Amino acid sequence: QVQLVESGGGVVQPGGSLRLSCTGSGLVFFRMNTINWYRQAPGKQRELVAGITPADHTNYGDSVQGRFTISGDNAKNTVYLQMNSLKQADTAVYYCNRRDLWGQGTQVTVSS
């Protein structure tokens, strides 16, 4: 079955760090397309957090620039989102996306 599987979410204090993972299960050429991370907070629209192209070019949303880093591991069919200096405003469900395929989401909660 072709699917994106996210992991790594949790509860963290402000200023803390988390690393999310997105693995392409059943996708032989997982990184042949751009992989994106989106997030959606309660009552808000889904927003783009970061993206990485097959050539490892990256882009970031303004609110996470300088704090988050997206990277990929072709051997593991996985894309990571390293999140540092987390703020309460980063609390959301984070989704991995590849073309029209979406993961189930992983909850990130930043709270003291």
C-alpha cells in the first residue's frame, strides 16, 4: 500500500526541539518529487511549513525560517523536519505531502 507515514510529534516546552519524520511506504521513487511539510492549527487554514526538491533545494514558510530545517535521506526513503526554538504558535497537526498524497498527520504541542 502506497502511503506517507509521519512520526515524531509530541509535547514539548517552548524553546525545545522535535524532529518529525516522513517515510514513503511502498514508494520506490519517493524523493523523485518535492516533499512538503504542512501544518494546521485549530481554526486555521493549512499552511506550508517547508519543502524539499529532488535536488535538495529547500524553501520555508516565513514563520519558521531560521528555526526549522528540512532534509532527506534517500536510502531510508525518509524526509525529516528538524524543529528548534519551538513556540506555542507552532502547535498544530503536521502533515507530510507528496503530490496528491498526504500522511495521516502528527500532533505537535508546544506548551509550558
